[in-house]
Amino acid sequence: MSEIKSIAVTGKGGTGKTMVATLIIRLLAERFPGKVLAIDADSAISLPYTLNTVVTQTVSQMRAGIMSPGHARKKMQSQSLGSWMKESLSGGDGFDLLVMGRPEEPGCFCAVNELLREGIDSLVDDYRITIVDGEAGPEQINRRVMKSIDVLLVISDMSARSIETAGSIIKVAKAQEGEINVKRAGLILNRVRGDTPEGALIEKTGLDVLGSIPEDKELNEYDRSGRSLLLLPDDSPCVAAVNQILQQLSM
């Protein structure tokens, strides 16, 4: 596979997808400081907390400004879309963060949404790698934050329901191949305690297992106390496991 420029992370709600996305961002920001773009495409807006990053404007707020007749629309007409999009970026430790925000209001704003996707594409060109933390479930694909994704990582815990959801996500991705190009997809098993899911369940998803992440007591303590996952020690089992997954992806 050619150089990986984008990774999207999704999965059933509560399986740890934002944790995985956060640790991927952390590890890649250490390798490519200043060249990592993180996109929070989940309407729950979780990445700013796990990354300890302050967000002043979301893409949804920008979108509302475009639709309004006032200052924001005039401002957009006076400068390039790329430079306008950059005003929604929040700086982190070796990365920039773009937050999509809440889903759009009822009604058809297809032209505006397409414009915003063009703006995101213009940002992506300025970075070595883009990491997308997506909605839980197939909505990650439906929202079509990017037109092309090099690697789609589907996160699952060890439950049968979670693994079945992983299979439905990749089915949605394949059904929309004409609108979004997913070049490679794989399954990540999270909270592994030495047990192994039934082989037939994994096979049914149609996904290769790219790695597994053990149950990590220290991570759970950070999560409960609201501490940024960027502060986890390098020898933390989950950090080591995500690093191994990146190595498997040749990163």
C-alpha cells in the first residue's frame, strides 16, 4: 500500500474508538510534529477532552455563519475557503484539531456541506496524516467528512453485538464506494482480557483483525478522573498496543 495519509476510527458506541483515535494522534504527533490533523466528526464531541484542547469554533458553527446574511458570509467572500477553515483549527501538542460539531438542522444544505468538505480537503493537503474520530456506528460513513480514507479502523469490544456492528459498518462503507473511497479496513479488538471471540463472528464481519488492545486499569483510572490520555506513560499497555497497530500499518 502507498503512503497512508488518512485514518478514520469508528465502531459501536462505548467500545473505545475515541481512546484509540486519541492514542493514534498522540503517537503520530510525536513522529510528525505539526503535521497531524485530527478531526472530531462525532456529534458527541469527545476528542477535545481526551486531547486536552480548547475549541473556540466548530465546523457546524461555521456552517451556520455561511447560512446567515451577516458578517460571516461577507468575510467568507473576501478570503479563500482554506484560510477561512484554518480559523476553526485548535492547536495541540504536535497536532491541529478540527471539530465538526452537532449535526446540521433539518433541511437540505447540500451545497454548503459540500463546500465544507472541499474546505476540509484543502486543509488535509497541508498535513502528513489526518486522523478522523467518527460517529458511533455506520453514521461515520454517512456523514462523509472526507472523500477518501486510506485506512478505516473499526473498533469492537469482545461482545457479539459489538462485533456484529463492526460488520454492518463495513457493509455501509462498501455500499457507498461511489461516494467515499475506503482503501483498506480492519478490525481492532479492545478491552481484551485473554479471551477470544468466536472465530465465525469475526469471519462474518469480512474484516481482518489488525490488532488487539488489552484491558488497561491505568487507562480506566485516567478516564474516570477526566485526565487527558496524552498523559498516559509510554509503557502503558494500551499505548504499546496502539503503537504496535501503527507498526502493522507500516507507520
